Amino acid sequence: MKKAVIYLLLASALISCGRRGPEPLKLVNVFPVEGRQGVATDGEFYYVSSSTALYKYDLKGNLLLSNENPFEGMTGPLNHIGDIDVHEGEIYAGCEWTMDGVIDNIQIVIYDAETLLYKRAIPWNKNTGQVECCGLAVDREHGRVWMSDWVKGDHLYCYDLSTSEYVGKVALNPEPVLQQGIYCMKGKMIISCDDGDADKDEPDNLYIADMYDHKGNLKVVSEPKVFRVMSDFKKNGEIEGLTFNPLNGEMTVLANRGARIVKGVPKGFYEGYDKEIHELYVFSK
């Protein structure tokens, strides 16, 4: 089946999901990776981000390439990559400088998907109200890219891919707290949130929200609904980025386990762990 047809079928499934409640996707595979932040796929490879590195895997989980100096050649200080997306041979990454709770120099950074090397960047508009970038998603149908905010999750922020100009923002009410990753398809946004309590063995959640009204304009306010309760993880920990395979419709979610997370920062380990484990969970219908 052609890529475009599968993509439309998946989009239709997501739209239906938004109406009927949580999505009954089934876990089909789990494998470890190096990065702990974000994941993207073009159907041929997985791209994984760590805070200060990018990795490229085949679909079986074999590491093919890494870039452990991803900020080389960029403007201003950067030390953190969040969730990522891939589109037309380019990786889109939400990057920023963060130190002791102070966040600055947010950028949409574009890398070459073949080499993982830096190509260009879209600067952050400081007047939008956004104070952090935990992840981003390419809006393929509208030629835009969205950014999410872990600190203030009450809005998603939109930029034009062709002009790099800020387009606007959509309020989320109720606000999905502790957002980690986003993925956009057919005007709908899937949002991963680290809103479960690992100490109480409570799972994290995915939410779905409309970004556009019936006229194709940005919504003023969108009402996120639960897309899926992520109770499949080997141990409830910290959910991160997510992506959908455009060739077969599979959903992949990155999750970390083993480390005790305090305000987004690993602080020691749970019993039985001496390191944090990062894994990709692959789901299919």
C-alpha cells in the first residue's frame, strides 16, 4: 500500500480515537537505545535524541550513527535537546540552554537525517509566552512546526516552515502537565505527559487535541482528551518523546526507567537499578 494511503488511514484512526476515547494500540516490541529524550522515524530508520547527542538506528534497534557534538556551529550556548521529528530528510529538534532552572536561547534546530549534522535553525520568538521547549512536531499538512513547553504546558506554539515566522499559539484546557513529546497529524496533536507518579506505580498518559477549527484556522482553545494510558512500560518511570511510522502506522514511544526523577532531573536510582535504562516501545493496531 502506498505511503500516502497508509498515512491517511492512520490519520482517520486518530480522528476516530479522539471521539471514542483511549486508543487500543497493542505493544509489539521493546528495545533499548542510548538517548533519553526524543524519537522520530521516517519508516526506514529511528532517530533518537539524548540531551546532548543524536543517534540513528535501523528498525531492528541496531545503532548505525551518532553525533555527540550536536551543538557545534550554532549561535549562542545550547546544552539540551528535547523530543524530535523527521521530515523530508531532515531532523527537527527543540534545543535550548538550561542551567539551575534558567532557560534561554530556545531554537528549532534542523539536522541532516543522513549524517546527523547541523544544517540551520529557526530562532524562538521571546514574546510568545513560551519559556521552555521539551519537544516539537512537524505539521506536514500545513507546512508548520509546533513546540511544546514542559514548564508552562497551557499552550502549544506554531512556526511557519517556509518563512520561519511565528504563526500563533493554541491554548490547552485542561492543561496536560509535564509535557514531554508531541506528534502532529491531520491537525491533531498527540501529547506525551510524565503525569504519572512512579513512586506510586502510576502510569503516564498520552493525550490528543485539535489544533485547527473547521475553517482551518488555529483554535483559540483546544480540549485535550486521553489518547492512551501507558500502562505497558516494564516499570513506570519517565515517558519521553513519541512518533508514528508513516509506512505502517506503528506508534513508538521512548520511556526511561530506573532513575528517580525529581523536577525533571534524575536523582539516584530505584531499588534494583544502578543506571537509567532508555527503551523504545513499539505499538500497533
